[in-house]
Amino acid sequence: MKAIEFQTKLHSSDTIEIPPSYQTELKSNQEVRVIVLIADAPDDESWNKLATKQFFSGYTDEDAVYDNL
């Protein structure tokens, strides 16, 4: 399966605009997969950092035996 990636904005009608450079690759009735990634809010980023820090605080030298499995 071929993948393309681009950035765009939602329009007020909740539609996603496909850049003209990619429109030529899409055919009518063609099956496609759409993946939407939304940037994290600044608060979410802080929460993710804290969760990662807390997760790794439980990691000990003895756990390193599993690193090369």
C-alpha cells in the first residue's frame, strides 16, 4: 500500500482539503485509509513527560537483563 502524508486544516464544513499535488493520485471510488493525528495540547505534553518519568523511576539495573531480548 502506498502512503502519502500532508498537513492541512479542517474547513468550517468539517471537510479536509487534499492538496492539488495529491489529488491526481486519487481516483473516484478508490479505497483509501485516512489517519488523522492531532497535536497534543501543551498540558498533555507535560502529563506525558510526568508519566514517562514515573514509569522509568521504577526501572532498576537488574531490569537491564531484559534489554537485549
